[in-house]
Amino acid sequence: MSETSTIRLSGPMAPRDAWTAERCPMAAAFGLVRNRSTLLILREALYGAERFGDFASRTGLSEPVAAARLKEMVADGLLAQDEYREPGQRARPRYRLTEKGSELAPVLLALKDWADRWIYDDESPIELRHVDCGAPVRVEIRCAEGHEIERANELELLPGPGARRRG
Amino acid sequence: MSETSTIRLSGPMAPRDAWTAERCPMAAAFGLVRNRSTLLILREALYGAERFGDFASRTGLSEPVAAARLKEMVADGLLAQDEYREPGQRARPRYRLTEKGSELAPVLLALKDWADRWIYDDESPIELRHVDCGAPVRVEIRCAEGHEIERANELELLPGPGARRRG
């Protein structure tokens, strides 16, 4: 609820008026996640859905919306489309997560952790556990030295290797 | 690109057709993040913006859109609104992150990590470091035993304490 929960802007990043965020990775990623229906399809793909009918029914999206989202996600490289054929049936499309799509899992898990605390009062409807040891799983922010970051004010923002000057 | 990148559904969660995801924390959280403009305002709040004019200019949103998003975010409890007054000026609104809003930082960082790899080829325009030790920061998925989870197929989905049966 105060300045202590904000990220520290350092070097050429301070003051904030000196630069523009045209090349912002958060906004760029959100450009592919796009909207709630994309997120629901991503969730079902992570839960193992592959067939059009499963995506539509499990997300509760209308068929035209599900079809439009699946097409976008294939174009964006989040899903790969091929075909399957059951005996005596015509070939139908199948959609599977690419590595690019699968690596969005931490975004969904971060949303889950947040909702578990702020919407479900730590009584989540679903639980994720580590297959090997059965312990509950959560998203953490850590530095390369292994320190866990608990608050935004422990973070410092600097230009990265792909930074460009304004103008 | 295969079934190995999906989450394992266990116990009453398998098969997937046996339950509905009406109470999905990922979807619930996304209901508050809503859209790209909310994300941009959240980013600027994390970077320390507090004034209406700063939110509008730094996000590139139009003033009506920025105003609508700020109002929603205050109603959702992500931002708290009060006033500030400069000498000889009228009082103006100020917006600051609440704890609820600040705790969405891992969602933004997960989006950043993903875009750094999949859009910027590991040449990110911005870098986040740990203030105390200067080491670069990233989002990790870990279980309570401290094991890092690298792939979705190391995760098992189970009903949580807030699960409800269908019907």
C-alpha cells in the first residue's frame, strides 16, 4: 500500500520519464495470451485436451470462439496442429502444446497462486503437487544466488542486453 | 510438443470429463487482470507511477481508457486511491498499489521471462536484479521440498480444500 512495494528503477531507468516501454516483454507476452478465452484453452491443453470438441466443452466457449482462438494459437506457435483419424471416420484436427506454449505454465501458476490467496482465502478448489515427492507446488521469484524475493521493492530494474535508446 | 508436456490429472480429477472447472483460480485471477491495458497500468504502478497523467502517458493509453481501467482496479482492490495537493493547486487523485495488487508481480515476471526467451531470443530490453546481491531474477516453480519443476508433466492436479463436487 506504499512506495515500498514498487520496483527500484536504476541507472538509465531512473527517472521513469527518460525512457519509453515500447519494447516491454510483459506487454509482448500479453499480446499472445490476448484474452481470457486463450487462457482457458491453454489451461485445457495443459490438462491434456487435444480435440476441438474437448476444448469447446471444457472451456465453456462457443464453438466459433474456440475455433478462432485455436487458429490464433496455432499461428502464434503455442499449439501445433495435426490430424487424427478414428476407424471409419474422417480425419479431424488435433491440437497439442508446443514447447513455446507449454512454457507459459508459470504464468497460469502465478495466476493460480494469487487467486488462491486473494479470491479463495487459501482454500483453493485445485491443488498442484510435485509428481516425484507429492509436495505442494508454488511459483517463487528467486535470484541466481538462490535468494527468494518476497516483495517488489527487492527488485531493481535495469536496461537489458536488448535495450534501445529512445529517439 | 507431446503429451509429456501436460499436467497429470489424478484421483477424482481423472478423467477430465468427470469434473467442471467452474471454480478455476487461473480464470478467476484473469477476471481481474482483464486485459492488456490493466496489465500496462499494473506495470507502471510497480515502476512507481501514482498520478493519473503518468499512468496515461507511460502506458500510451488514451485518457478515457486509463481512467476506466484505474477505476476498475480501485474497485477490484488492486489500487488504493487517495489525493495529493501541490501548493496553489486543487486536490488530485493518487493511485497506489495495494498488497493485493503488488502480489500480482509474479504474473508479470512470468510473462517477462517467457517473452525474454520466446520473443527476444534471450536479449531482453529490461533486466531485473535482486537489490541486495545484484544477481538476475527469474520466476521458478518449486515444491515445498525445494525441488524445482522444469516441465508441466512433473505436476499432478488434485482437488484442493475448496473443491466442490459437480451437480
